[in-house]
Amino acid sequence: MQKNDNQESTQEEEAVPGMQQLLDNPFMLLFLGVMFPTVFYILWGIMEIISIPAVK
């Protein structure tokens, strides 16, 4: 029985991987789902503005 108890305690003590923690957190997924497109479109807009030729 002691072997079984030791196996259960080591399984409970195992660290949860970072990616699993991220995917288990709905608020972090919401935050990332809003932030990535926002940052992408802001950078895209800045690149478009920079690419406009200057008026002579």
C-alpha cells in the first residue's frame, strides 16, 4: 500500500505545464485574443502610414 500512496503523492506534486495553465485560463485567452489582433493592426497601420510617399 505504501507504494501506491507514494505514487499518488508524486502525481499530485507534479508541476502543471505552462501551456496547460494558459489554455485552462479563459480570461488569459480572452486577453490574448483581443491583444494580438489589436497590436497586429496597429503595427500594420503604422507601416501603411510610413509607406505613403511625402508630398513635394
